[in-house]
Amino acid sequence: MKVQATEETTLQAVHTLFAQLATIRGLTPDDLLLPGRQTTYEKTLEETYAVIISLEKTIDHLATELEYHQARLEQATSDVQGLY
């Protein structure tokens, strides 16, 4: 089942992306030597990439919708102008 992206879920995904990037940004190579930290890092990295992929799909969908409405409105304008 495909979940329709909403403005709210998209904004939440952006916030999640920034939070996860902040977590990764704050890590040092030495941190990954601590027990369990490598696993946590890998999980965070996978989740971050998943959020990016989701946002890319949402942006592609929004771009397609924008192109549809642009074509629809330009066609209507062209049809009206053709009447004069």
C-alpha cells in the first residue's frame, strides 16, 4: 500500500534528516570503536538514506504535479486566447 506524502509527513522527514545528519556529524572515528556504536552508526546511516530516498520520491511527485498543472493552465489560456 502506497502512503500519500503530505506536507506534514514531508516536513517531518526533513526534520528527521537534519536530526540524523546532526547525529552523524557529531560522531568521531573513535566513537565507532566503542561497543555497539558501529551498529548504531550503521542503523542511523541506513535510516538516513531511506529518508533521503523518500524525500527524493516526494519531490519527484511534486515536480510531476507542478508540470501537470502548468500544462493544464497553459492549455486553458491558449484555448481562451484562440477564441479572440
